[in-house]
Amino acid sequence: MQRADELTVVHHDDTVSRFIDVTYTLDRQGLRVLTAAGDEQAFGRHDVLTTHASLAHRELAA
């Protein structure tokens, strides 16, 4: 699983979903997002247009 401090998902209908502090997988079946609180969301492969993930450089942020 990939990790992101912030994950933005743009859907095919131009709606946007934003997640903070998540792990996720993006594969042929779609996108699966697991939050730090343990919540899980899944988006089908035809629902996701693009994703943008950012990860802070923890060792540099002091």
C-alpha cells in the first residue's frame, strides 16, 4: 500500500474527494483508501479519473 498525507481523487463526473493521512492502493480494480481512523472506501476503476498524492518529508519538517 502507498501512503499519503493528503490524497485527492478526481472522479469522472468532475467531483473531488479529499483524504488526509491515508494508505491506498490503485490497481486495475480501482482505488481502495484506508484512513488512519480505520475507515475504508473503495472506488471502482471507472469512477476514478486521476489521483494526486502528497507526502510531507517528515525528516525535513522540524
